[in-house]
Amino acid sequence: MRKAWKYVGIAALVAVLSLGAVASVALAQGATGETNSAWSYYERFRSTLAGLLGVTVEEYDSAVVQARD
């Protein structure tokens, strides 16, 4: 029985590592013509967050600046 659990654990580890590799490749490719720089992810995050809050990106930026001051 211990041997079976050892094989199950190794198989689970291989599966997790494989999924991580596939996910990182899929994330790196992105859509055609789309850049995947850190800046574009930041812009998408800001616009999504502003949309969820129900404000424009400019209003969100001004609120962030006001909160920092």
C-alpha cells in the first residue's frame, strides 16, 4: 500500500508541474498582436479595477494620488 501512495504522490507532483508549465506558456503567448509586458498588465488591471468600482480610470488614478498624499 505504501508503494501505491508513493506512485500517486509522484504522479500528482508531475501533474502539478506540467499544469504550471502549460499555464506559463499560455500566459506568455497572449492574443495575436498583444504585448505581454508588465506595463500592459498594469493598464489592464487598472481599467478592470476602475470598472469594478464603477469609476473611470482617471477618477481611480486621482483617488490613488489623493490616498498617497
